[in-house]
Amino acid sequence: MFGKILKRVNKKNDRKTKHKKMIKKRLITLLLFVTLLSQIAFSQKTVSQEKNVIKTNIMSLMVGTGTLFYERKITDNFSGNLGLGYLNYTFNKTSFSGLILTPEVRFYPKKNAIDGFYIAPYFRFQSFQLESNDTKVGYSNYGGGLVFGSQWITNSGFTMDLFLGGHYAKGTIGVTSESESFDTNLFEGFRMRLGFALGFAF
């Protein structure tokens, strides 16, 4: 009995350790890119004449997610941002593959949309196929949160978008039998949302 309890505790600790290592790698990479690329942005006068931005989140690539964002200026204070991503990732012997949709409204308090500091509430829908021990089921995940960020646009149109915030999500797995086990902890509950996107404004 004691052995089973100890085994469960060890598994739980392993999950936490893996998650912490992943977050640490993302933070280190983000700091390196920001240090390098912010010098490019601040060495040139930023402009906000453009109304559209297409970009990709390079942070998500580290967890097997390819994401493309399209942002459109609506007014001097607001823009709409839509993200479409594809995930192919394995966590604790559970493989996730599927689509991620993230609609977002960005508020620029200094009336400089789409170039500057912003606050953005967002919604996220994820539809995955889970696979573990040759068993496949569907998995739907709904969530949302709030991020704070800043976007820089250079004279050439090169764009950098840095954001940080909180996220909460809850998922539903398709019909399974008692013998099937899928680990979805990485995608549920409260999580930190961190990103650094690169792209072009036009």
C-alpha cells in the first residue's frame, strides 16, 4: 500500500519537474530574443501607419505548436487579433495533436494601436486527438484569460510582440473505458501564458 502511494507521489513530482523545466527554457529563450531584438526596434523610430500585422509565436514552437496570428487595427484604441495554431506534443505518455483557435481583443490605452503597450482579454478553443497505449479519443478544451504586452513596429515593418498573462482552461475527453488513462494536466487549470511573436506589418 505504502509503495503505491509513494509511486503516485513520485509521478506527481516528475510532472511538476518537467513542467518547471519547460517554463524555465521558455523564459531563458524569451529573454535572449528580447535582449537581441529590442535593440533593433529601439534603434529605429517606430511607426503605426500600418493597419495589419501577420506574425508567428516563436515561443510556442518549443512545445510543438505552430501558430499564425493576424491582427487588424479597428480604432486608435482597439484591435482584433486572431490566432490559429496546430499542436503536436507528447506529455507523460499522452500525445496531443490538433487545432487551437484564439480570438483576442486588444486595448491600447495610448491610442497607438497597433504599436505599443496593450491589455488583451482572450478566449481559446482547442480540439485535440489524444493517444496513449494505442488508444485514441477526442478532447475539447475551452478557456481564456488576460495578457499584458507590447508590440513594436520598425520603419521597415518588422514587428515584435511580447506578452505575458494568465490562462484558465477546462477540457472534456470523449468516451473512454476504465482501463484507459490520459494525462491532460498540462492543458487544464490555471497556467501562465507567455509569448514572443515576430512578423510584419502592412
